[in-house]
Amino acid sequence: MDKVLIKNLLARGIIGINEWERVKPQEILINITLFGDLKKAGDTDNIDDSINYRTIAKQAQSLAENCKRLTVEALAADIAANCLDVNGVLRVIVKVEKPGAVRFAESVGVEIERSK
């Protein structure tokens, strides 16, 4: 199966369970791997035959910046569900991280995998 990759998409949003996290937006790092059949797009060179990564990236960024989730798990699930609604996406892996959320760690987060 072919893949479309969106790497290190940065968003700023409200996420977290602590009171201070619910006030000020923080950085959220998103990585998405979309699985589908890209053969036709390779043959035709037509974006309409592919998975439009620009649209998916914009939607993921908007979700992260506006949904105000408590957990990275819930945000990752929201993004995965949105990706699976896109024509041609059969499976998705979504990684959502909060850089600097834990002392001495570059970031913390989750990676989930969902299929149609």
C-alpha cells in the first residue's frame, strides 16, 4: 500500500488536563501517515486521483488549534477520523506530541493507527 506523509506539522492549541494548560495555547506537533492506492495519480499526474495532503494538513491543524481537547489521545482520534473521511484514505497513523511537556524529555505523545 502506498503512503502519503505529513511530517512535523506544528499547531498551537489548548490541550491538557492541568488548569494552566487550559488557559494558554501550547505547541502541538502532528505527524500523519496516510495509506491508499496512489497508482492512478502516478499514472495521470492529476491531484484529483491522489490524496490531497494540503487539505488534510489544514484540517489537522485546524482541529488541533480549535478543539480544546484534554488529552493527546482524543486529539489523535479526532485527526484520524477526519483523515479516514477523505476519499482514498484506507488507513492512517497519527502521532500527536506535546514538545517540552515533561522535564528532560523532548516531547511526549501518542501514536494511533486506524482503518476503514
